[in-house]
Amino acid sequence: MSATNRNENGVEERPTRKDIEETASFLKKQTSDRPKLAIICGSGLGGLADIVEDRINIPYKDVPGFPVSTVAGHTGQLVFGKLSGKSVVLMQGRAHVYEGVPIWKVAIPIRVLQVFGVKTIFVTNAAGGINRDFSVGDIMVISDHVNIAGFAGANPLVGLNDDSFGPRFPAMSDAYDPDLMQLAKKVGHELGLDSILRQGVYSFLVGPSFETIAECRLLKTLGVDATGMSTVPEVVTARHCGMRVFGLSLITNKCVMEYNMREKANHEEVLETGKKRAKDLQNLVSKMVASIDGI
Ligand code: HPA
């Protein structure tokens, strides 16, 4: 995939299937691992990589066509190795639309991983709690999403459709795999996490500014439980090309919904909560991985 894939108007072109295949082949030359599961580690959740064994790290900047993240808390590399004895690839960090990366480009790694042979994606993120019953440090299993940014045209599938990846109009009514949601509940229970394990709807706004009070109130009326600035581009792309998806949000802060509250969302709190809950998240994900057949 060429680094500057620009047309005569200076607009960056989407990579073709051939470009994606070339990047997948590049990765196959770096490792003999052939994982069927990929895990995207969100803000402050990259610590999962610490428990991966026999690691091979490949920085995004070395992978042709991969977007590179510039955010604190996002390392920016692929980590191949073994988790619970199973072959996995982690995306330690991700690019975001708010960094100025085109939404289709944010999702390029998903297509590369699909061509590489990955069948299932776990997505994790840090999110603000909209649901008033949620506390900071809760872990929410994502049951559905609202692509708020999509209401204004931000969808990674906008543009010519490549039928070799998936249909022009893919369904999203079954985006999050019910069996994996069920498994998360079971494993969470076994780990004694019942009191912090939640389930709910995630919404995607581009950011980087956190939400206003009026926006948080709106999200609540829309049935949103937690909101963030990522995940949906990857999930839409993964479902389009037939991958199975499971998602977790770590509730790093409570969204401010009252005008007399003094608290404000901030990125440091997001990273701090990530650190505190890292162990629980790692245990949940690694025990789930151990329990999934066929990966
Ligand atoms: N809003 C949006 N994104 C976030 C938040 C939030 O409150 N917390 C962590 N990511």
C-alpha cells in the first residue's frame, strides 16, 4: 500500500483489495502466527499486552497503510502472541477520527486483519457513563451502538462499495454477538465481577471535546448507556466483512448531566481508571479467550 495514495485532486484514495492483501502478506512475513482472534485495546487498556506470551511487536508506523495514533495512552503497535494458550493479535492503541484520520482509514486495520485470517474481534474502549446506575470502574458489555457521528455522515463504508468485502447495505441489527455477550456474563460471574459488570448501548461521537450537558441529556433520551470516541468505525467495518464482534467499555467517568455539578470529564481520569481496572479487564478477556472454541 503506498504511503501517499492520492488522486489528481490531492484526495487520499481508499486502498484497494490488492493493497489490503499486500499489507496482510507483509504481516504474514513478520510472524508465523495465524491468529483467528484480534483484540483492540482502547485508551489505557493496552496493559493486556503485558500478559501476552511469546510476543512479536510490529509498530503501526512500519505497517504499510496503517493509521498511527498520536494519543497519550495509545502505544500504536500490533502485538502477536499467545493469550491463555491461544494465538491472538492485539491492536495496542488505535487511530481516532478526532485526530484528523479519515474514518475509512481508522478502519483499515480491520480489513487487513480479516484478509489475514482473523474471524473474531474484541473491541475495548474507555467511555463516559450516561446511565445513572453506572459507576466509575464498571465494565459494560456492549449490546448495541448508536452511531451518532453517522447521523452526520461519518460511516467507514461511505464511498464505493467493495463487494469482495461485503454488501453495499450491511445489516447492523446483529452487530454484537449474543453468544459472546452471554459468555462474558458467565465468565464475569465466575471471576466475582457481577457487581461491576454491566450491559448496554454505546454511542460514538467524533470528539475530541467531551460532551456538553445538553448532549449528555440527549444521549440519555436516546437510550445510550455509555459514550465514547471510537469503536463504531471498527465494528461497522468488521460486521461488513463478516467478522464476529464482542465489545467492552470501561466506564472511566460519569458524564456530567447537571448544571450545578463541578466535575468535568478529563483524559487523566480516563487513564487513571484504566490503570485501576486493568487487572479485572485482563482476567475477563483472557478467561473468555480460554473458553472460546475454534480460535
Ligand atoms: N465522553 C466521550 N468519550 C469518553 C468519555 C466521555 O465522557 N470518557 C472516556 N471516553
